[in-house]
Amino acid sequence: MKIIKITLTLLIALALTLAVLGNKFGWFTPDNEPEARLDCPVFSEGCVFHFEEENYKVKSQEPLSANKPVQLLVTGKAKIIRASWQMQGMEMGPNNYRLLSNDQQHWQAQTALPFCTNKRQDWLLKLDIDGRRIAISTASN
């Protein structure tokens, strides 16, 4: 009986230690959860955000429209950038884009907003920059 109590106490201590360390180092953060969020009401004017020491700017070449291609532009140092358009609170299916760059500083991709039968105009751009994620909320015309 005494061995069971000692074993149980050690297991509880181990679980608490793992929970504290997991929270500190982000072991239990879901892979799809962004590290940062940004509101960018006028997407064509661009918005700035930071990851550690690096500054980034994201924008579209023209105002967002559901029936036109969206030329997505990102400025900032990176090795790989991926993007996906979703609706606020609604998964829109796969529409993953890989941005291209000649100098690893200026990135672009021709994207499109997913088709929405509800005619909503609230959008969420999910960017993955070298494994770091940001969710940028905006709206189309």
C-alpha cells in the first residue's frame, strides 16, 4: 500500500512537471494555432508585424475582391512563406499558396479568395513564415 502511494505521488509530480514545462516550451500548442494575430482593415495599404527581430509587411496589390485574383505581397527576410485564405470561423478547404522570391526579402504569389455562398466579406489570411504562423484578419469589397 505504501509503495502504491509513493508511486502515485511520483506520477502526479511528474505529470505536473511535464505540464509546466510543456506550457513554457509550447509542447501542447496545436500545430494550426497561430503565434500572432493581426487586424488589417485596408489590406491593399498593407500592415506591418514582427517576429522576433524581423519586420514584415503584408499587402495586396489592389483592394480585395471575391471575383478577382489577389496578388499577395510580403516584404521581410524568410526562407519559405506559405499562405492560405479562410473565412473568420469557417474552414474554406485547401487553398495553399507558396510565395516566391528572388532575394528572400520580397515575396509574392497570385492567390484567390475562396468562393463563399454566404457572401460574407470577412477573411483570415494565414501566413506561415519559416514555421512561424500569423493570422491576419481583413475584409473584401
